[in-house]
Amino acid sequence: GENVGLHLPTLSVQEGDNSIINCAYSNSASDYFIWYKQESGKGPQFIIDIRSNMDKRQGQRVTVLLNKTVKHLSLQIAATQPGDSAVYFCAESGFNTNAGKSTFGDGTTLTVKP
Amino acid sequence: DAGITQSPRHKVTETGTPVTLRCHQTENHRYMYWYRQDPGHGLRLIHYSYGVKDTDKGEVSDGYSVSRSKTEDFLLTLESATSSQTSVYFCAIKPGGPNEKLFFGSGTQLSVL
């Protein structure tokens, strides 16, 4: 079955450094990938997405890279700030049903040290 | 919160009792989802709906049922709560359509003693 996973459960970075969070997926038919951020006590919040016809997409301080050859997804956060401390989830969605069920990885906890 | 209200926000109940969680949205979106979140498991899909009276099972649907009699409300029922159903429950919508991003509510913390 499909499997979406993250390489590391925790990541600690210094404020101002760049962060890279990785995710691997197993279903080669997946065509839509999303990164969510979840702060303590809140629901996950959309950060950035990418479709399988692209290999890179940039937002404000965030970049998502997609490597379909090795089924790997990464989230890069530039100049990491204390407010970036949260749990980050990757998810794949939309390829298999008309209701677009999303499958989530287990999450990476990012801690930003001042 | 994308116009999503979950109620209650916290609930403590006893094993064997029925529990209903409510998700209410204000913008009449078609696609609604219930997830549970447990340490070490990320978010797992329980049930989803693609319209009034149109629902289907997710990956962890055993012990749960849902109903959607109105576009704006999606109810999740634990017929006979068990301790393994202690979790945080999130409702979500997809305003853009089935192959788009999710918007989540604030969650319900459920404890089954």
C-alpha cells in the first residue's frame, strides 16, 4: 500500500540557519504533494504544495523539491526563525479516489534554537 | 480556522459510552474529512464525505460511524468508546476540490477512561 514517511522525527537548527526536512513516498502513482505545519494545540496548516509535473516550487522563505525518480520530497526553510518551530508533515493526495484521500507521514519536529 | 468549528474541544468519557463529535463549516464545501492524530502515527483518515449522505471509509474506520445530513455538518460517532480511541480528532475540508489542499479545524481532544 501507499506509504508516506519522513526521514527524521526531530530536527534542531540555529536561528538564521536554513532547515531541510525530508520525506519519502512509495507510491509512484502519487501526483500531488503537500507540506503542512502544525503548532502545538492547533490543527495542521498548509505551507506549500507541488504537483508531479514540477520538480521545484518556491514560496515565501520555503521551497519544496520533488524527485520522482527516487520518490523523495523535501521542504527547505530559509533563515529559520523561532516561529518556525513546529511539527511538519508531508502528505500525498488525490491520485486514487474522487474524494482525494490524503495520506500523511508521521511528522518531523523542528526546534529552532535562539 | 477556514470557517470550521469543531465541538466539543475537549471531552472525557467512559469506556462503552457513545460519543458524537461535530464538525461545522460555514461555506458549504462538498468535501469533508475526519482524521485522528496519535503520537507516532501522524494523521490517519477515519471517514470522509463528498456530499450530503455520501460518505466512505478511511484507513481506520472500525468503531466509528459518520453522518452528513446537511452540507455544513459532518458528525463522527463512536458507538461504544474504547480506550484505544483516546486521541485528538481533526475535521478538515477541501474548498478547492478533491485533489487540493486540506484546511483543518482546531481539533477535539477525546479521552476515554
